[in-house]
Amino acid sequence: MKRLALVLTGGGARAAYQAGAIRALSELWPHRHSPFRILTGLSAGSINACQLAHYADDFQTGAQRLWTLWNTLTIDKVFRSDNLSVGGNALSVLRGLLSGGLSGTESSCLLDSTPLRRLIENNVDFARVRDHVARGRMTAFAVTATNYATGCAVTFFDAEEGREDWVRNNHLGWRQPLSADHVLASASIPVFFPPVPISGSHYGDGTLRLLSPLSPSLHMGAESLMTIGVRKRPDPDRLVETNQRPGRRVSFADIAGVVLNAMFLDTLDSDLDRLRRFNRTLHGMDPLAREVLQHDWRIIAEESLQPSRDLGAGASGQSERYPWVLRHLLRGMGVRRRSGSDLSSYLAFDFRYTGKLLRIGYNDVMDRRDSLRHFLMTHGEA
């Protein structure tokens, strides 16, 4: 059995790029069922992963539904955007800060993500996902969230028989039936979205503490993997030049954008670099020496998809369409038409922005169609 894993990381509304790439991949794959035996999601990538898990037996339909979801998305389908709700949450946070009482979950976030829960529940039947795993259409489905009380990254998974829980440093793997709660927790951007209670603890975005986003798929037994990130790799030739230019004054939004980028976008690149170094080391080892190793070390074939352009560019302009209170809140943080685009891109759940990302993702795959088709046909299970 071939075990090709799909790893989908986070990035708020930037995850629309993944849906565009997946739509193109579905056109390169000639079979009805999904080529991916293992699906793992982090943050907003978990939303895409659970949709594909629902359609493990019909990859083309799942990819089309995912495209439609992001191509018709509005912010009121992700969080309550009315002036009363946004204003009430903001006042609650401010009141807690000023009174020293910012200790309850009801005053720990700026936005109400109840609509996102409904969106997940309306699009994914988790009993069907469990059935796909039980019948062997998938070997594993997993999402990762952060336990706010302990600071541990917890990967919740449903998998084939014999797949055990694990403990690695600050990362736990727990087998249990997955639900909308697990996906919502994984996608709950800190400060903006509220913690989600699961089994008596409160959880938030999975990227907060998982520094190795490839590890859940490897724990699930992946023999090869495809990753779809949402960060354009910087041009090394321009990196020095851009950092030598005098910078403009920065706002809170600029600083928050850098922090979120470090949390959501940088870990995948670092983990891929580690995997490639590890593969080179194993390739250079004598086969007999490799056999005596005490660990299940294996060479992992990998393919990485990353945007050909900066997905954050232009996102700040979307805030002009938001309700007055939310627009005013973002302006107070420093989001303007020419600044704060990175921060804004995490919340720009609007089809006028996500539709552009869909097309970028689709075109990026089609520009590499031959090599990607070859990878799917080589490592996907026909």
C-alpha cells in the first residue's frame, strides 16, 4: 500500500491558495478516489483537510466543493461581523485589560467564530470520515491544536488499526473520533478567535506550538508527502537589497503581521529543509548500517507547492468593505490600503480576495503539471 500524505498548513484566509492548487491536482489525477491516503491539517489547513477527508472516495468532487466554498466565501460565514458583535467583543477585551480581569475565555478574543463552526458542520460529515478510515479509503486523518493550559501541541487523529498514541517532547498524538470542535480549535487564530473546549481543556491554533508540521504525517506512517504552503519563498538575490533599504515607520499591524507570519508560515520551510537534509544523510549511508538503526528512519519522497507571488499583497484593501466597527478596529491597529496587508490577509475571508488566491494556486500547479502529475502517479495509490 502506498502511503502518500497531504500536509496542509495554516495562514487564515490565505488557505484559499491550497484549494486552488487542489482543484488543479484533481485534474491531473485520473482516478476517482483521492491519491492521498493520509490527510493532516494545521490551522486553516484543517478546514481544507476535513473537506477532502469527507470526499476521500471522490477526489474531483471534493476539490470542486472546496473551490466553491472559498470562491463564495464572505466574512459573515467565518465570524460574526455585525457592528454589535465586533464592538461588544472589543469592549469586553478592553474592559478586561483595564480592570485586570482578562481571565475568562469570553473576554479573550476579538471575534466570534460561531459561523465557522456552522460552515464546517454543514460541509463535513465526520461519521463519513470515520467510515472512510474504517473501510481503508484513508489510513489516517489528523488535525493539530494547541492546549492553552499546558502549551502542548496535540494532534487528534483517526487512523488504521494499530496506529498508537505518541509523546514527543511538547507534541502529543491522541486517537479519538474527530468532530467540528477539533477543526475549529486548530483554526482558531489566537487573540482573534476564541479558544475551543475539548475534553475539559481549551485549545487554539495548531501552529502555535507545533514547530514540525510534517511530524503528524510521519507518525501516521507516510512514505511520501506533498505539502502546500501559503508563503512565497523570498528571492535570495533581493533579500540583502531589500533589507538594506531605509524602512518606513511600522504600525501595530505590521508587527502583528510579522509575528503571525513567523508562527504560521516559517515552520513549514524549516521542517522541509530538515527532511531534505535527513534524506541526503540516509541516501549516503550504507544500507546495512541503516538497518541496525534503532529508529524507524526512512527516506521520504516529498513535493512542495508554494505560491509564486506574495499572497498578502493587496489584502489590506479588503478591509474597506468590512462593517464600520471592524474596519475601525483594524484601522486602529494600523491596517491601511498600503500597510498592514499581512495582518489583514489572515482575516480577509472574502471571495474578492480568496478568489484571486484560488486562481494563483490553480495556475501554480498547472505551470508544473508534468512534474506534479508524475509525482502523483508514482506515489499515489491507483
